[in-house]
Amino acid sequence: MFAAVAVIGLGAPMAYRYYLLNLAPPRETTAPVTAQAAPEPSATPVALASAPAPAPGTLEAAIAQVEEVRGSPGRVEIPDELKHYEDHRRFLAVQMADSQDRHYRLPDDEADLAELIRQGEVVEMPPLGDDYVLYDLGTDVTDDPLVHYDPESGKDIRLFPSLAEYQAEDQRLAAAAAGSGRAAAKARAERELLESQYGDPERRDALLREYQAVTSLASDFGGASYDLRDPADRRRFQIRLLSFVRPQARQVLLEIAKDYHQRFGRPLPVTSMIRTQRYQRRLGRVNRNATPVEMPPHTTGMAFDVSYKFMAPDEQNFIMDEVARLKEGGRVEALRERRNHFHIYVLAGGPPPEALIASFFDEVEAAHPNSAPRPAAAPASSGRRPAARALRGSRGR
């Protein structure tokens, strides 16, 4: 297992970055990295209170470049291509239509994502590339990967390695449920939930396979091993799962990163890539940008976010001009979000059909009320009496 990392006097986000420093798979090169990547280097304790300046070319140095205070003349000029459409529903509807049109498999949980990785549908982006750095990726990950997530009910179903393990837990819950009070009620509810899943032989076999899928990947993840019984290892494993995208998205990400790096000499800070439905729903509790629609863009593996939190105006304008050019060419859907991120979704086959886009408007509006354009206001009346007649007429309909 990996050695512990000593983090002294840092807030949670900064502590995470240095924590990740000792967990990084190899540096990204021009060839895509998959689950068969080389082993991760062993971690060594790091005392950060008196740490020296980061060595050039390291993950630590890249993060320092991202966060360096700088400025530039001028102001941020947002092009129309990175603003919301007049009909706000269209932004998400385009991405949802593309997801359906391209038949992307959306992972509900870690077991689903592990399957996508094993089949090579997504590729890994190591924490530090030639032109980018993964910045605060997965800082909100707290879930147990050994559960099945049911998107319809929003419930987590615990995974067991065998039928015998489930039966043992069922007996324990039965004993706990025999009492009274909150603990007994909780045990009864948990037992009923598990029985509803494991009582069906076909469903039970599927859940047992999910356990094997997750633990098998964790035991040999590109040469690295993660003990999912250990909270720190479990967190490292989950963060690494979130560092994957589809090959087409990787290509666009690297293209933008290369142009940005050549222009400003800094790595492009990438903050989010693929997400499971489970992680997306939980992220929505703390991040208003995490949409609750049934086909969130990040679950496709075709979306990634870039942080502009520390970028000077000229850097932001450069990125937005690059992304606007890609959008004009039908290669991406994009938005400058309010919470310091550019959201970029890659359209591998160009924009989806207009009729398919429009078919998702109602679903988007249901998830995001008031996203539809408002009807034009009626002209103001010049007299009181006609206005009163109009009001009475509306009540009569």
C-alpha cells in the first residue's frame, strides 16, 4: 500500500492537491493512457509547512503556475458562442440529444464505469500532461464504490462478494430489526431494501458481478493496487476513476491545452471529466452547475470543464475564442459558467438533428424551471377601463 502523506496547515482543496501529488500515474504524452498504464510511483511523506519551491516539470509546479497571481490589460469579453442561448433549454438539450443519437452508455456507478474502462471505451488522463494539469478533480468524492446505485429511486444498494456474505448481513440486520427505536427502524429499512434486490436470483447475480468488477479493477489498475477497505485507498481509487474521458473528447482537450500552453506557458487546468450518475446527483447538492437531468453531459465521457478562476482577462479571452471557433465548426457545445468554469462538450459527429434537440426541451425545463423563454409582455393599456375589462376576461377563461 501507499505511504501516508503528511499535510500541514492547508485547507481541504489545497491538501487534496498535495495528497494527489504522491498518487499520480505517469505523465501524459501524445499516446492515450488506458487502464493498462504503468504502475503509480510509491508515495513518500511530504511536510508542506516548510516545503521548498516546487521543481520544474512536476505536478506541484504546474499547480503553482495555475494559481499564480497575474493580470492583463483589458477585460473579459464573452463571445456569443459561450453565452446561453435565448432559449436556455437548448444548451442541455443539444448535449442530451447528442448522447442519445450517439448511443453513449452512461455509467450509473463505479461498477458501470469500471466496465467502460475495461472495454476501452474511455481513456485515462494522467494528472499532469505536457500541456494540462488535472486541478481539484474529484474533491467532492466521498461515496463507497462498493454499492450499486439505482438512478430511479436514488438509493444505494450494498454490494457483497458472495451470497454467503449477504446472508450473514441479513441475519445481523434481522437481529437488529427486532428491537425498537431508530436503530431498529433503520435496520428494518435496510434489510427490506437488500431483500428486494438480493431476493431475486437474477438481480442478485448481477450485483455479485458488480462487486467483482469493481474489486478486480481496484486490485490491478494499470499496475497499481487499491484496498477498498481502506478509506484513503478508496478515495484515491474513486478520484482516479474520474480521470477518464472518451478518446474524441481527449483529442479536443489536448488541442485546446496545447494552444493555451504555447501562448501563455501555463498548463490548462482541467477540473472535471467523466462522472457517474451517482456522483452527478450528489454533486448537485453542492454545485448548482451539476444538472439533475436524466442524461447529464459529464456522464457521457464527452464533457470536460476548464477552470478560469485564476486566469487573467487575456487568457480567458484566448480560451473562449478557441472554443468559439470549435463551436462554429460544429465540434463542441460550450458555456462560460458562473462558477469559474468553461464547460465544453465534444460533438464527435457534429450537432445532432434539430428535431431531436427540441424533443428534450420539456425534460430540461422540468429539471430547470424558468429555462424556457418568457412570452413577450403585452403592450401597456392607455386607459384604466380597457385594462380592467381585459383582466376580467382573463379570469373568465
